[in-house]
Amino acid sequence: VEMNISSKVLVVGSGPVAHLAALELAKIGHEVLLCSQAASIAGHTHLWGSPYDPLAQPGSLIEDVKDDPRIEIMAPAEILEFHGSPGNFQVRLTGNDEDTIHKEVGAVILSSEPFPVANFESWGLNESDRIKDLSWVESVLSSSGDDPLLSSDSVMKVVFLCGFTHHSNPFSQKRAMETATKLVSEGRNMVIFLVDQFQVADYGLERLTHRAREAGVLFVKLTGIRPEIERVKNKVTVSYHDQELEEKVTISPDFLILEEAYKAPTEMMHLAGRLGVTADRSGFFQGENIYSQPIYTNRHGIWVVDSAKGPASLREGIEEAKAAAMDIHQFLGKGRAVAADKRLLFDEAKCGKCLTCYRSCPHLAISTCEVKPVSVSYT
């Protein structure tokens, strides 16, 4: 049976991977609706990755999206309702003017953005002139103004704390290592990098670790041992038990830098509920399932890329965006699809009320009434 489907694709997000996904889809002939709850599609600067990574420079990407006639932009926008089946999803959105807009799309790419948060409170600290998060250091090092970390004539002691209060990840550790290496290479700094678990699985991260060591960064791995932080007036001390020296080590750093944890905004969890997509305990899409494949969700017709399923590098996000765009193109084609002419049959007498069919259907085509499944939609 041949049927009409929509070849338009909804892309949710405001980071570089969302932009790239929209451009990839437009390039192969699809109309795209790019929407985000952010005030603009430029999103937040941290979404563009490490400032030292050449891949992280937005360049003309935003302008290319704005200039492409096949890409419709809605920012800020919120998805109010979502229903239908793959190829014919019905979406109701509201924009900045609060007008309700109805759209039909064939597929969805989720590229929503987490945000970095430094756990000052978990250490019993408050941000100050000498206690900062990683984003502040990156901003200072990439600016053209006075740099207190590189311009000092005396040796500055800088301590990085990675993990301990949260589960560190390769993306944030890469940012921290790049920053630590820059502090040692370009300034008179002594950098001590305290970490509970090394994350070297990401592209180039093991090489970066070796380069940081060669530059002079001192790595100290404290598995199961959390450093003690004390602050008296303007002085901060960091103490830990060194397993090699078998004694307590105390450092009085000039700067204490905290690695940030990545949090999913509450709207991601709300969006997961509206789209019928599973999410993990932290609110990231896809859920805690070891069988989850990189770009797929539990609902057919909805793809997930980049940090929408957890912190990821920009390189990984770019590869996923291209893969999702090609997968969607194969699925939607030119707006026509061929479906089998056989239909699923429901035998009420044999129904055991286990709801396995209801839970496992990737199309959400089965509805229930008084526990028993009562209808099966077919597309």
C-alpha cells in the first residue's frame, strides 16, 4: 500500500549540532522546522564546545541556517502537543507571540542542550575571586583583556577538581585538560589536576592527557578519596592523602577551579513526556538502556543526537547529526512510503492484559481502555 507522508523534519535545539542537522537535511531536499526554547537559535556559548577546538568555531553556520529558504526558524518556541505516527506527526507549538501553530512533520531530531553547573555548594564553597568554575577560566583565557592567570610575574598555583561530587565525563575533562595545559604552557603557573576517575574514551583524549603531562600538569588520581577543602577568610587550602607518598598533602592554591557537571533542563523531561520518548533519571533522552543505539530513541520516527542524550563532544555530535539526516532521508524519501497491506489483529479472548504490546510498540499505535488494548492503528 502506497501512502503520502510528510518529508518535513522538526529539529529541536539551538546548538551547533542542531544547526548542522538542519543544514544537512535542507541540502538533501527536506524542509526543516528548527525550534528552540532559547531566545535565539544561537543558544548559549558553551554549546559550541571548547574555545580551543577548531571545530567549535560557529563561523557562518548560524547565518547559513538563517539564509536557507528551506529552514523555518521558531525561537523561542515550545511544543505543546505531539501525536500521530512516523511520517505523519502532528505538532502544536507556541511562539514568542503566544500564537498557536500547527505543523505536520515526518520525523524529529532532538538536539536539546544541557547546561554546565559547578557544584560549589557540594564543597561548602561560594564562588569568589580565587574560587571559580571552568567556564570562567575559559572565558578569561580566550578574551583579549587582562588575564590574572597568565599575566602574573610570580608562579601561580592552580588546582583543578574534576569529579568527586558528580560523575565526570570525557567532554568536561577534555575542556579541563586543555585549560590546564594552556595555563602551564603560556604562563608561569604550577597546575595540579585532582581527579577521581580518568575519562580517556573520547577522541584524542588520551593523547591530550600525555601532552598535558609533558607540558607540566601534575595529575593526581584519588580513587574513592575526596579532597578536603578549607577556607579561612581569603585563604583556601586543599588537602588529600597521597597514596604514593603515604602521607597527607596540603596545598594553598592561588586559584581553585571546579569542573562543571552537565544538567538537563527541566523542559527536556517535559518534552520527553510529550513526545513519548524515554529519559534517564537525569532528564536526558534515550534512557538508561545498554541496548540503546547512538541516534535512536524508543519511538520510531524520532532521532536523538549530541548532548541531548548526555554530555558529548562536538565531533561526536557532528557525526551523529549527519548519520541521523541520512537515516531520515532514507525513511521519508520524497514524501511517499510503501506499507504492507496486512494489518495487526487483536483477539480480545486471548488477551492476557500483560500490556507488553502497549509498552513495546515503537509507533505508540496501541491504545488502552480499562487495561485491555482496544485498538491498533496501522501505518
